[in-house]
Amino acid sequence: MKPTNFAYYLTNFLSKYLPGIAGLSPNTIMSYRDTFSLFLDFCSEDKKIKPEKFSLNHLNRKLVEDYLEWLEKARNCVASTRNVRLAAFHSFCRYLQMEFPDYIHSAQQILSVPMKRTMKISVEYATLEAMKFLLGKPSKLTKRGRRDIVLLSLLYDSGARAQELADLKVGDIRTVSPATVKLTGKGNKRRIVPLMKPMSELLRQYLKENNLTEPYTFDYPLFSNRSKNKLTRAGISYVVKKYTNEAIKEVPELFPDKLSPHCFRHSKAIHLLQSGVNLIYIRDFLGHVDVKTTEIYARIDGEMKRKALENNSVVSDKMTEWQSNAGLMMWLKNPGK
């Protein structure tokens, strides 16, 4: 059976354009593939259009809006998930405008479908005192414990995402001065992050203990599991959960209720800001594309400072008694009258 024009362009979009030209990460491409897989399921079940019969003539704004509504109602997807699915369609339509000009009008109509406003996500983070306590939890007496010390310390010190840490190879680490780690973030964008001297020393000992100092080991994963395979993001989450649960049980007042691997990243950003590091540098350190993403930490820090000032205020209630003087208040509100 001859493939439809939709099948032809979607295949090229996912297999050639996204990885080759747009340079998106495999995780993002998989997310886009899932979006269209679900879309074809929806069209088959709800619209009675079989996948092998679906063409670009069927793809219009109304159908996309119906699909998004189906995601929210039939599959109980939250607004943020809906927006991820819509982003895949927006990307596909921008691609179609270049590759198939006859579709420009329909593509622009789909591109005009707006993202839905989402609830602001609270940022969980730990204080410097809490982080020091947590990093002291793994045992230094066992090889596994020493690995976990290095893993947790590097997760915090580099501000890395869990996937970035999982993808690290031995060759990405530089322990001689200036010590750095090369992280590969979203969209395969790489950044060099400086490491503090204690962190570089920990890594040097770790590499030596695990026989990872020879050039032939540079392509080996930095962190591996018991089977000597690369430690996955789920594995990193398991290690973090193991020690944070212990720490929270011992001193619950020090920690938020839940501390995920991403909280290490938030915590590092907050601590850098509190140390007086410029927001632009923090943006580059974290690998954010736009400083607006990083500004959330400035707002958090500002709120912390405000609360600290309120708790240490020298202004008493007695000093505001002048507000009861109606004549004075009237004069202040109407100067010159």
C-alpha cells in the first residue's frame, strides 16, 4: 500500500529533521513519537479514520483541538502534558511549512492554537546545612558507599540534571586544575561546569579506586550498577531516595517533605545566588536557554530575605500608632491642600 503524504512527512520529521537538523535529544524525539502515536489512536477510535488512511487533508485545527480535549478528558492528562503534546504539533507544522508549502494555511491555523496556562510549580530545595548533612550519610567504609558519596556530591556540585549525570562518561571529567565536568543537556547542548577542589579530589580517588584512569576507559560510564552497566536515571533516583529518606527520618525539620534528584539542582542554584553569584552566571551554569527560567531562584531568594527581615524587624507596633491620627493621614494623602 502506498503511504499517505502524512505518513511520508511524519516519518521524515521524526527520523531525519528532528535528530539531524533540529538536533533534538532522543528523549524529546520519543516524546514527539508518542504524541503522534496517541493522535492516530484517537483518530481511529474517535473519528473512525484508520492510520493507514490518514492524510494531511484530515489534519486541521479542529481535529487537533479535539485531540487535546480527548487527552484531558479521556486520559486525564494535566495541562502541562497537553502543552507537551501541542508543542509536538507546533514543531511538525513549522516543518511542514518548509517542506510542503501547500499546507501553510492549515499549518498556521494549528500553530495559532495556544498553550494552556498551568499551575506554578513549587520549587523544592534544601538548605546548605541540610545538604551537608545529607552528603555525610553514605558510608565511607564500603565501595558502594564511596560511589554514592561521589554521585550525590557531583549531582549537587555540578547542578546537573539526573539524566545528565547518568550520561556522564569518564572522559567528561577533568580532575586536574582547573577541574571541570562536561555535561550534555537538553537538545544535546554541552556545557563545561567548574568543580570545586574537594569535588575534584573525590573524583580523583573514585577514578583511581575503580581503575578508570587509563585512556581506554574514557568512553566507560562514570557511574555503573552492580552489573557493570551504566547507571540509569531511575538508578540515580533510587540512590537519592535511599539517603534522603534516612536523613529526613533523623532530622525532618531540616528537609522538605520530598527531595528528588532535581532538588539538588534547585538547591545549588539557591546557594549560588545566596553567595552573591550573578544570575547570568547561574543561567550558564545550569544550562538554561533563557535567564527568565533562572529568575525563579531570584524570586525565591527575595522571599527568603523578606521573611528574614520580618523576623528581625526593629519596628514595633507602637511606632505605627500615628496612623490613628485621621488629620495627619488626610494631610499625607492630600499634600498641598
